[in-house]
Amino acid sequence: MAGRYRSPLTWADVTPKSLYMNRRQIMAGGGAMLGAGLIGGEAQAQGDLEPNTWEHITTYNNFYEFGTGKTDPAEHAHRMTIEPWSIEIDGLVDNPGTYSFEQVMDGMTVEERIYRLRCVEAWSMIVPWNGFELADLLNRVGVQDGARYVAFETLLRPEEMPGTRFPVLDWPYVEGLRLDEAMHPLTIMATGIYGEPMPNQNGAPIRLVVPWKYGFKSIKSIVRMTLTADEPPTSWNVANAREYGFYSNVNPNVDHPRWSQATERQIGAGIFAGRIPTLMFNGYEEEVAHLYEGMDLTVHY
Ligand SMILES: Nc1nc2c(c(=O)[nH]1)N[C@H]1C(S)=C(S)[C@@H](COP(=O)(O)O)O[C@H]1N2
Ligand SMILES: [Mo]
């Protein structure tokens, strides 16, 4: 392995922090920027962010590399080898290289963030993620002038991923964010759920979580990140550009061509619970609306 490291990260210039905020601290308001503390009053009013059960979060998944059924990932993702794991970080960065998972985690501030995950299929669940801000990692590798986007890529290992034998998507799964979206403090690299290491079906060992965008932007099991000048391709946009744009911000006013985005079904709420209204930017409007000032979100969907 050692020979593969082109440019090992040295975090020497960074003060290591090992703060881990547990849920109680966050709920008590210990972190103004965290979880429930961040969402607006409107979101609070439709029900506080009471997390879904471990069972729901780990058995109702989208991870097409393991099949397109909701229970396929729970059934097959155990076949994915996650040790050792490394992430290649390249493109317009000062310190490109192949970093082991351990190097990436070294000194990172892992916190719990309770976010709603809103799927484009119009269901949602509340997940207590553990992770660190993507901005912290990007700052460490040094983003160069001229970088305007971050491209992400998922592991592609057909012998461990039965779903990739079918051309459902253009494998490997790829996603992208504009640099300011990637640097936003709500954007995290998640490495666990409920304080446990990330289950394979949820994107072990490390995945993106962007709470104001549809679930598919939150790419799982990341093996590569590339800083680019141009907007990178994204798997769902490549598969069907009319239905899935680059931005894919949660927006109750812009329907998917085949169904409404105005409401959502809460996974685990019970069959009598009824649908709830979907909030602009998934309830994070105050925090992120400024990123899209002057953009027509019906064009840039
Ligand atoms: N690599 C990869 N990442 C992915 C997907 C996928 O199929 N492959 N599905 C996306 C979709 S559509 C959703 S809704 C979320 C689901 O995350 P969860 O299973 O942890 O709830 O993962 C996203 N990330
Ligand atoms: Mo999704």
C-alpha cells in the first residue's frame, strides 16, 4: 500500500480536534450550528427531528450498485470490502494524492448531525449522522484558484456489487457539487449513524450528505474526489437529464416530470400518518437560499 501514496497528507499545520458531540449535547443546544438547532421554525412546526429507527435507516435504502430494490442494499452490501479504504483526491488541489481512510479521519471533528434525508421519490427519513464538514477536508488538501466544482466517485467493484452488472446507471456512480455548496457548513462527509460506523448499505466507510438536496446527491462509498473548473457529470443527469438536473435542490415548487414534489411520505410514520408538506431546500432555506440568488431554479433544477 505504502508505495501507492503519491503525496501523503501531513496534518502538521492543523490543530487536531477530537470533539465528539453526542445527541444529548446537541438537543440541549450545545451546538448552534448542529442538527435540529439549524432548521427553521417552520420545519420544527411540522414535527421535530425525531430520528428514524436503526432498522428503518439500514433496511430501506437506495444503493443501486447492490440492486434497485429498497431491501437489496441491506441484503447484498455486506459483500463490499471496506478495509483497507482510500480516497484519491486530485485535480485543482495543492496536495493531490491517495489518502487512506485513516489519514482522512486524522484530527477530524466528528459530530452528530440530525438531518432529514429527502429522496426524489418523495419519501423522507430523519437520520442521526456522524461526520465532519467537507470544508475541513478541502481546506486541508488546499483548493487551488480556478477550482469551481467538486466531483465525487463511488467504488466500482463488480465482483462485490451485483447491481453493477446491469446498465441501470453509467457506473461508477458519480456526483458533483459547486465549490460553494461543498464548502457550506451543512455539507458533511458522514462516517457513521447513531454513533456506529457507517453500515455498508448506507455508504460505508464514508459518504456525502447534503441535506438541502435530493438524496441521490449524497453519494455513497466515495473513492475519489476531483476539484474541477467545469461542472462535472452526475450519474442521474447522464441517465435522464430531463428528470434530474445538476443542482437537484429539494424544491416543492418544481415537480419531477412524473410526480409531485410538494409533499413527502415519512418512512416509519405508520400508514395513517399522511403525507407532510415538503419544505423549500428541505427546511434549510435560511442557511442555503443565498447560494442560489439570481438563479432560476425552474431552469437549474
Ligand atoms: N453510490 C451511490 N450513492 C447513492 C445512491 C446509489 O444508488 N449509489 N443512491 C442515492 C439515493 S437515490 C438516495 S435517496 C440516498 C439514500 O441514502 P440511504 O440509503 O442512506 O438512506 O443515497 C444516494 N447515494
Ligand atoms: Mo433518492
